[in-house]
Amino acid sequence: MLSLPLLAQQPERARTEALARRATERLQALQREADLLASEEQTLIGDLRKLEIERQIKAEQYKQVDALLQGVAAELARTSDRMRQLEQRDLAERPGLRARLIEIYKLGQGRYLRLLLSTSDLRTVGQASRTVAALAELDRRRIAEHQHTLDEMKKTRAELDTRHRELETLRGDVQRAQTAADRAAQARSDLIRDIDRRRDLNAQLASELQAAQQKLQAALKDLASGSSAAVQESPTLLPLRPFRGDLPWPVVGAVQRRFGRPAGPAGAASNGIEIAATEGAAAQAVHDGVVAFADRFGGFGNLVIVDHGAQAFSLYGNLLEIAVKKGAHLERGQTIGTVGPSPAGAAELYFELRVDGQPVDPLQWLKKR
């Protein structure tokens, strides 16, 4: 027949073993999350290296295009200056050319005949005729060459204008691509920093859980040895923070009011959430702890507050009935009361979480569904 101390140890041992299993399972989940974060970080680091290379390529392309653009702009400026000089010279020489052409035209109309009739020296007439013809031919060539040069320079300037516009467009494209690469690289860097922060938090939570697990293993060892001190001491509580995103819902139902939302236009922001449920449905503790308060409380009806240790608390309001008493040790999933009507009349459970003494959004701590 078992002794009374051994009989008292059996429930405590079963509870401690269950907590140890939960701690082990959560540690394994945290390790998987840490491995996933490490893999994501390595992928992001590889992407970031590729983006850095792309940024360098885009920067070099921008330099090259900008240099070409500056060269074309300089050539365009030189061509425009040359055209202005030619046009100014044309304007300056045009009166003299026009006058000579008029004189030649007049000679062709009769003055050349009068010149022949008025001279007795045919050789002088021939020389004068050849001189006039040569001058006329020179003037015609100068006019033709001048016009040809202007036409070629206009063509060159048009080509340079087209090239300048193309390079401006290309420089804009390269600049936009460079900006996009910069943004992408910054986004990857931000993600890596976020992953580093999450990995640090993951390691901290795992450390907290390992410390609790060591206490549980020590308690199991004492229980196995039959130590009565293991029964008399307060039970070990698993820390709440490592179970962020893994807490069970306190009741089945839809969220009617979210964290931070006021009840009405003039209402204060809510520190918790309101979950619609069937009146009389069981409300359950989301984590192990000790009942710190179990009574009526203004604005919350029947209220139960569970202390999870390390300044972490869960609050359950609008209860129809309270099933626990202050000082009671609770396990996750244990019924703490039943859902009752809210001040508005509908059956709703008010649920609030406080971590480090501050209210947090419960939806970030409860399991996704």
C-alpha cells in the first residue's frame, strides 16, 4: 500500500512531467523557428550580395551614359557655335556677293558687248572676260560650299539632338533601375535586421524555457527520490513569453472587438479583445499560473486574473460564473468560469494579456486559426 507522501507526489509528478513535455515541445518548435530564420537570413544575404553587384553595375552604367551624354552635349554645343559663325559670316558676305552677281548679270545683258566694242585690244578684252568668269565661278563655289556646309551641319546637329534625347532617356532608365536596386537592397537589409532581432528574441525565449525545464527536471528528480520538499514547494511555472503565437484560445468564438479599438465614438481604446461565445460556455486558462483575483470588478463583471509569473497576466471578464478561487494553481486549458453577458447584453468573453505589466494584442499571442 502506498504511503501518504507518495500518494501526494503522484499528481504533482504527473503535472511536472506534463510541463516538462510542453517545455520540450516548445523548445523544439523554437529550434525549428531558429533554423528557418537562419535559412531565410542566408537566402537574404545571398540576394543582398547579388543586389550589391547589380547596384555597382548600374552605377558604372550611369557613369558611362553620363559621360557619353556630356560628350554629345559638348559636340552639340560646338556644332551650334560653328553654325552661328557660318551664318554670321554669310550675313556679312552676302551684300558683296549679291553686288558682284548683279554686276556679272549686267555684263551678261549687254555690258560685255559694250566692253568689246569700246576696246581695241582683243587680248585685254579676253583677259577681262576670263577674270570676270573666274570671279563669278569662285562666288558660285563659295555659295555652294557654304550652303553644303550649313546643310551638313544642320544634319549633324539633328543627329546629335536625337542622340542627346536617346542618352537622356537611357540615363533616366539607368537612374530609375539604380534607385530600384537601392530600394531592394535597403529592403533586404531591413529584413536581415528584423531576422537578427527575431533570432535574438528566439534565443532569449529558448534560454528562459531551458531554465524552467532545468527546474522541472530537478523537481522530477526530487519526486523520484521521494523528497517531501518537492510536494511542499510551489509548482514550477513555465514562462509565458516563449509561447507567443502558441497559446490556446480561452473560448471558441469570433472576435467582436479588437485590441486598441474603442467601444464607441467616445469610448476608450480597449486593452483586450471581446470574443462572442455561447452563454455558459467554458472559459479556459491560456497558460499555467496562479489565480491572483477572482471576484466582481467594475466594468468587467465577474473577473479572473491569472498570474503567469515575470509580470505576465491574463484577464477573463464578463464571466457568468467563476470556477476558481484566489491562490489556486491553474494548468493550461483548465476551466476558470463560464461566459456571461457583456454590458451591451450579448454573451462575450473579455480577454486581456499583459506582458511586463503592459497590455499587448492577444491576437499576436494566440494560435492562428
